[in-house]
Amino acid sequence: MSLSFSLLSSQTRPFPPFPFPSNSNRHFLLPSRTSTTSTCPSSPIRRRLLLEPNSTFLSLRCSSSMSVENSTPTSQLQDSLFFSRAYWVSKSIIAWNVDVGDGSCFLFASKTAALSIVDDGVEGNNMQIKLEEDSCGLPENVIRKFPHIQDYRAFKVPSTLDAKTLLKCQLAVATFNSEGKCINVTGLQLPGVLDDLFSYNGPLGALYGEESVSLYLWAPTAQAVCACIYRDPVGGNPLEIVQLEEVNGVWSTKGPKRWEGCYYVYEVSVYHPSTLRIDKCHVNDPYARGLSSDGRRTFLVNLDSDTLKPEEWDNLANEKPDILSFSDISIYELHIRDFSANDYTVHPEFRGGYLAFTLQDSSGVLHLKKLSNAGLTHVHLLPTFQFAGVDDEKENWKCVDANMLEKLPPDSVQQQDLIMAIQDSDGYNWGYNPVLWGVPKGSYASNPNGPYRIIEFRKMIQALNRIGLRIVLDVVYNHVHGSGPFDENSVLDKIVPGYYLRKNTDGLIENSTCVNNTASEHVMVERLILDDLLHWAVHYKVDGFRFDLMGHIMKNTMVKAKDALHSLTKERDGIDGSSIYIYGEGWDFGEVAKNGRGVNASQFNLSGTQIGSFNDRIRDAMLGGSPFGHPLQQGFVTGLFLQPNGHDHGTEANAECMLAVAKDHIQVGMAANLRDFVLTNFEGKEVKGSEVLTYGGAPVSYALSPTETVNYVSAHDNETLFDIVSLKTPTEISVDKRCRINYLATSVIALSQGIPFFHSGDEMLRSKSLDRDSYNSGDWFNRLDFTYNSNNWGVGLPPKEKNEKNWPLIKPRLADPSFKPQKIHILAALDNFLNLLRIRYSSPLFRLKTANAIQERVRFHNTGPSWIPGTIVMSIEDGYEGVPGLSQLDPIYSYIVVIVNASPTEVSFACPALRARTLKLHPIQATEVKFLEVSKCTFHDLVHPELLIYMLAYLLGYPKLKLHAGDVNR
């Protein structure tokens, strides 16, 4: 593949003083680069041309190949400076995938970024150093850190070289043939040598003393750093400009106490590989703890100041709701703006923000109280850090008249047209566009400037804790929104260019996570992540962290994060770190797949760490296919084999087999997706969970502990649960049945071992009008209604960009009024969900703490080739006091049976294992006894009364699932 570029020359600009003199006054201004790597292999390479006045153009061509033949024109060699295909991996070694043969290899440096290629080699350099190849190859420690270049050749860097000074230059390596002709040139990737020479564990950011404010910035490749101090958050001239001094890569200064409450930005003069020049970058502190509106300036704020603390803030650790074991956790995923933007019981100034959570009698808070009272333990908040995509200044937002939208047809294209026209100018975005990790997002505060966002965030945490809910923050350390020296959202890449962001072997930024992947395998990236987590835990007293695309972070980083958080104590840090739970998306893809950049935090690598990861297997088996498959592919609860929707699932025998396989996947998930859990599969064989395979041949299970599995069927990504049920089930079934299927799916998650996770609104049949990706779809498609009058179904065709190809399926469903639930359906769904939570927390047997306990106590019946399709029967057994065998965990119930009937017809099931058991309905279900014929039941007063969770046969109104008389006392 070849690509067109433009090379620009311009007049020299002044540079800061540097240790050695220049022999050239030329530099080149070139386009910034992004990686060719993408989740979409065919995505174009996007390049931005950076222009200066009075510049001239030289049109060039470049190739993405790794090496250049002897006949390569000089112009193509010149293009090689765009790339960084060699790696300076340690102080003494440069790795490069070239064969020098009888030729030679040199390292070139230019303090003014003046390197260029001419017919006889490289010019514009201040220094050139001959490199000798090391026949022993790369050492083992380098291969562990950079496994993707393990086959590269090693070139020795002279020990006498002043590498620390050289790293502030433009660098390139070149090979020459035996006749002295240059045949290969490329730039260098520097993270390895920077880690080797400049790893640092001292202070960073702003530190506040009694009489002073000190600033520290890690920027080892910078030539100069100064801090511009401002009185105001925007506008005006600096109060002063202070030059920072460097010691071993760390720049620092000490200022007067009067700086506190002011704002500052750094000016960093540094060589940037995306422009091939020395740039002056104006940038916020990556350790910022406060910001002005839209992150224009860093706010000098001391988070330990009493003026920033709500009343009784320092005692919050003692007020938090108890959590005795991570197995007791249940999680409710919620977006801050969704929670109150549409809640008219909230004052308009508080809607969509932090303070909405502090209003004790709003509809939304009353709803959360219901969930908490039923047993819910944690609220997971979608990103709350400073992100791009939403202006912090609310007066700049655009909106569409909701009253006008309400009048449009339910299947109209007009709603999405109007919403999409302002999607980047409204107040809505999920927030997965990180700019600065360590500061609360300004748009959720009443005032984005000053300390308001800090105080209000703390009030939100305190208020939620006081109604019995712990808080999980959604952290996005796998990528950042901006890069390069000029992007207003770029921070890290302006300070140490080429270090924080992961590069491919061409030296281009990896984009498999969307944009600008970060590299936690680099020491100071990992440190920034760990410091940020500790900051949120200590200064905001949060109770957990959910990691976005956790698989793109190294396993070692995640284990260090868990250990660091768990080491926090109330006495020393004001927080009990042992109660902080962490989990995330352990997907294994992109450049990190199969440990391509080291052992990553993917599902299979995390077993034994006590770190949770989302179980997509149970989701896909329940709903059908995957979010990336055909939208009509059915699963266990959406009608596969039992209620066909017309989609081609193969022969009837194939569909039945798919249903049986799905049941095995679900049963493994209900047993916490444990790798070593033994069950009887659909073929009648005893197998471990790791021997049950996905359709792709990978093991279904991966966990060694129940708290390593987060079971879910719905999250903010993809369609809501109600929407996916409405899409996959046959169009002719009633809305009542769809509502019951919604509850059926939720109930399996609620009654499974492991950590149950629910998307906000699933308990209210939430709809996004079939939008599969509502990250930027505005309040209209993301509305939550805590008055329970509407579930938001049928508010127009979902946005074109992600949904248009499915509009032919979506349109007739939205247009059909029979698909829309009424308030009675929503209230019934909520009541059922609350009952599920109450049942889960009525017995510790639903929340077993160890893999051994699950293996000993959990059994699945109705297994093997003679199984009754659509039926799952799970039992959980307790021990008896004074009786050898199992220990007693539950003082009330000794045996639980959960029966799931996904069939639309009545089924009958004989279970010898339940013979002689005297089972009765759970007390919560007994209040609904009118829905179940129980006239033949006999109840016995036992010391340990036995329990039958006869769940879905009566609560959903499905035909009754019968147990044969004689098998259970009836």
C-alpha cells in the first residue's frame, strides 16, 4: 500500500537553549499520523496536514513496507522519517528489523529536528553514532516487555553515549551498504529507554505546603518547560510565567501560597514525531485535580481543604453500607445525565448533574431507594471524568423541542434527523472520550469553573452512600481522545510524545480501542493509572472501578491496582480499601490479543486474581448470537427452536441442538462461569466448565472464583434488553409475553452465582427505540422515566449511522402499537425485579463465596440428551448443624430449587433427585399464590424448611411447569 504525503519546509523558529550547537537551521513540518490499525480493517488512514504561512510543498510518496531496497529513491527514504520502525529498548540496545550484512548502521540526532535524507545519506544531524549488531539478539527482559519485536536484531549503543541528553533530539537510525549508500532510514520508538533511564516514583502534579505550592512534571524528552499562572479560568494575561528546572527528567518549581486558587497551563518545548519538529505545546497537567471550563486550564486546588468537603465528609467511610463479601455485590449501571435529565421532580438547574442525586424526594432517588431497600448494593456510573464531546458551558448547548418530537410518528426518520443535527452540540455523550482522568466532568456541575465540580461530586457520593448504595466509577484507561501537539484534547502526547500511546511496528498510534490506545506496559503510564485510581478512592471515597476495555491493559497493572486499592485503610487513608471491587471488559482483541504486547487483562488471563470480568457467554446464550451477529438470531429466552421467528437457524434438529448448547452455556454461567465446575452436558457427558465450548471453539468458562464473573444480559452498549427481546421474538406474540421474557432474562442473572449486573431501566422495560449504540443519541433516545408512564419505545427510527441497515426490521415493529408496553406492564416488571433482589438476598446460598462451595452445593437437573427443551432446573443445598458433610450457611433454608421455563407451553418434568424433598414456595412468591394452583401442596413445619423458587412458571403467567406427583410431595 502506498500513501500520498506532503512535505513542507518553513523558516526556522527560535528554540530554547540546548547543550550542543546546531549545524543546520532547517526543520520540516509534516502531517500528524494515526495508526493503520483499526477495528475495521478497511478503514482509511486519516491524516491531517499542518500548514504554516509562507510554506512550500514538496510532494512525496511513502510505502508501508518494512524495508527499502538498494534502488529505493532518496525521496522514499526521506519519507521513512515519518515512521518509527526501530526501538530504543534500553540504555544499551536499539532493536530494528533489518539485515545490515556487510554494511553499517548509524544513529543520528538533531537538536533542532533538522534531519533529512540526501543522496549520500543523512544530513542536518548534530551527532552520528555507529551501532554494532549484537549477535546474541535481544535479551530476555526486553522480549518480555516487547514480545511483538522478539525477532528483531539488536544493535549495541556505546556505553559512553550521553543518552539522556540525546533523547531530547530528533533521532533516526540508518543502514548503509558496503559501498556507503543509505538503504534504510527510520525514526525511533523510545518508551523502553525512557523507562530504563527515567522511571520515577517521586511527587507529580501540584503539592501544597503551608507556605508554598510546588509543581512537578515528568517530561524527560522536553527541552524546556514553563508554567503560565493565571488568575481567571479563561482570558487575561498570565500573572507570571515561571521556568521549571529539570532533574533527571522531572521538571519542577516552587511558587508562593497565593497560587492556590489560580489556574495554570504548561508550555512544553519538545520534539514531536508526528510533526518531525520541535513544538511548543500548551497543555494541562496530567495530574490535574481541578480544571476550568472545557479543560482550558488546570485549577490549583487542594483537595484536602475543608472548604471543599461536605459536612461529615471525613466520616463517610464509617457511614457506608456494609459489604461483608464481594459475593454480596449486585450492580446497577447508570449514566449521570440519564438519571435526571427527564425527571421533572428535579429542579431544572440540577437536572442531568451531580446534585440531582442529593434530592431525597425526586422520582429518580425514590426509585434508587426501592432498589437499595430490595438489596441492590452498587451503582456503576458511566464515565464521570473530564471527557470530550460535551461542552462544559451549558449555555452553549443546542436542543430540540421535545414537545415537537412527541408529535412525530413512532417510526419516523425525523426524530433522528433532528437529534443527529445537534448531536455534537448538545449536553449528551456517554463519556468514553477521556481528556483528563483525574477531574470530575464539568458539564455535570452547576459551574464548571472553580471548586464546584469537586464539591458536588462529593455530595453525590455521600448522598448515594446514605441511601445504602456504594459507587463504582467507570474508568477508561485504555485510550485517550486526543493526540499530537495541537489537538485541544491532547494532553499526554504533548508532554512526552510517543510514550503514553501504544504504537504499531511502523510507529503509528494503535487505534483498536477506537482512538489513541494507551500503553500500560510502559512504567509511567502504569504509574499514572495507579495514581489516578488511588486519587479517586482516597479523595472521593468511591467503592469500586469498572475498567473499559480492560483487556487492553496489562494484567500486571490490574493486579497492582487491586493490591494498591486494597491496601488503603480507614485510619491512614480515610477509606477501607479492602471493600473496593474492580471488574471490567476482558475482551481479547487488537494488538494485545493472545498476549501480543505482554500478558494482558483478558478473561482467561485474570483467573485467580479476584478481578471480575463481564461474562458475555451467558448474555449471548440467553439472547442469541452476539451483538455483532444477525439481529434476528434467537437464543434460549428469545424463542430459539421453541418459538421460531422466521430466521434461518438451519434444520429443526440444528436449532434444537443450538438450544441445548445454549442451556449448557447458561448453566455454566449460573455456576459463576467457573473453569472447574463439573456438570452433565447436553450429550450426557460429565464435563468441566472449561470443556464446554463456544461456537468459536473457545472455552465458555474462565473463572476460578465466583467474584471473577460478572453475569449480565444487557449493558449500555448495544440494544436494551427489552429492545433486543422485541427484535428477536416472533412479531405475532403479545407485548405481555415480551415483558415476561424481559423478566425471565433478568431473573436468571439475579439468581446466578457470581456478581449480577443490570443496565439501568431493564427493570422498567427500558427502550431506546431499538438504537444499538446510543452513546451520542441525545436525551431523546436515552430517556429514563421514573414516573413509569413510558419505557421510551417508539420515539422514532434510531440514528442512521449505526442502525440504518436494520431499519427494515425496526420500522414495522416501532409502527405497531401492540409492541408498546403500558404503565401496568412497567409497574409489574419493576415489582418482579424488586422481588428477585429480595429473594437473592434472602439466602446466602444464592451468593456462595468460593468455587469449592459452588461445586459442592450447586447441581443442575434436566440434563443430558433426554432433557426437556427450554427448561433449566438448578438446586442449591445447604448443610445441617451437627450433621457431617456440608457446613451450614443459611439458618433458614436448607435447599433451594430454581426452575426456569422458557417454553411457551406447559412442560412436565420428573426429577428423582428431588424425591422425598418437601418443597414450598419462597415467602415472597407465596404472596402471589393466586397465580399458582397449589391446592395439592402439603407444607411441613421443619426446623430447616425447604425452599422451592418456583419462579417463572407463575410470576410470568406462562403455562405451569409441573413436577410429577410422587417425585415431590404435592
